[in-house]
Amino acid sequence: MPSIFAYQSSEVDWCESNFQHSELVAEFYNTFSNVTFFIFGPLMMFLMYPYAQKRSRCIYITWILFMVIGLFSMYFHMTLSLLGQLLDEIAILWLLASSYSIWMPRCYFPTFLGENRPRFTCLVLITTVVSTFLSFLRPVINAYALNSIAVHILYIVFQEYKKTNNKELRHIMEMSVVLWAFALTSWISDRLLCSFWQRINFFYLHSIWHVLISITFPYGMVTMALVDARYEMPGHTLKVRYWPRDTWPVGLPYVEVRDDKNC
């Protein structure tokens, strides 16, 4: 059995041909497409600073983990090592766990917890620690397990979509779901239709997944922040803004916090 540090020790190999551009980088495009994580991570930390000061500074943990995912994903695709795969997937798991702990609306907590967020956070922490150890048992299925968590997130988004008439919130939800759907389609196509893409010499779908999912997370974060504000931030209104300009057709979403003033 090869060392977990060894090149190509992971059972997972993507559609891009290996070592085509460098003897040191197994999947060139899949490796360097992760650069978007290092662009959007610090930028969102800056843009969401006022919101984090009002809501919770723990939000910075999510963006640090977001950049860690980019780093570990680069390492994984550069080496295709089992260690790189596990680091990448465990970082994603902890990012999802931190997001659940911060933004999950209390009305969706398990009934035996009531609406106690510290207890819910402890439950998420225990589940994540156990899942971290389980990820070592069958690493080849980890990515599918992580993607399945999106089903629960979609359920919550759908429930909240039905509850609101806020056009701004509905728009950001719709954009989040559309971006995620395009990203997931790229991921699945790369896994299941590789022979077709190889025949037409198009090996970039997993690279496209990296770019799309790195854009989807800011949209998803803003969606959950808006939903969360309805429950956790009475007296404040969140306004969606877009970087670099609100008037541009494409932009990076963030929230501006406004205090409600009663006349």
C-alpha cells in the first residue's frame, strides 16, 4: 500500500490528464483553478466586516476555512495523494459545520434541543468529529456524502422561500440554487461522462466546478445571513449589495446592516 503522502495514492482521479504541463503537478488546471478561493475569501471578509461585528465574529472562521479548502484542494490536485484528498474533504466538512452552527434557523433544530443554539452547536461539533474519523474508512465515497448535505440545505432554502415575499431575498436564493446546480452538473459530468469529454479533448469541467462553487458559497452565505436576520437580528435590516458596483450585471454579494429606527 503506498504512503498517503505519495503522488496518486488516492483512489480518486479526475478527468484531466495527469502531468501534462509539469512533472510536479498532476492536474494543472484543476490545481490552479482554486485561485478564486484566495481572491473571494479575503474580499468577503472585508465586505462582510460590518455584518460580522453585529452578528458574530465566528463568521470569520467560515472564510478562513473557505481559503483553507482552496489550499488543500490545490495540494490534492497537484499530488492526487490520499492525504490531499482527506484534507480537502475534511476542510469542506468543517466549513459546512461552522455554517450550520452560525446560521441554521432555530425552528429547524431537532425537537429534543428546543431552540438552544449552544446545544445545537455541541451536537454539530460531535457529529463533525465523528464524521471526520469516519471519512478515513471509505475515502472514495466522501465527496458523494458531502454533496448529499446539499439536499438538506436545499430543503431549508425551499421552506424559507415559501415563507417570504421579499423580492431581494427570493432573488439571492434563486441565484444561489442556479449557481449550485451548474456547479454540481460540472462535477457530476466530470465524474460520470469522462470518456465523452476525453474524446472531444475537453478536460476542464472539474476546474469549472472549482470556480462556480467558489462563487456559489458567497451567494449561499448571503442567503443564510438574510434568512438568519429574520430570526436573530430584530431591529436590523440587511440590504444586499454587490461588489464592485450594484449596477453591474455580475457581482459578488454582501450585506449592509442598517438599524431600524422607530419614529
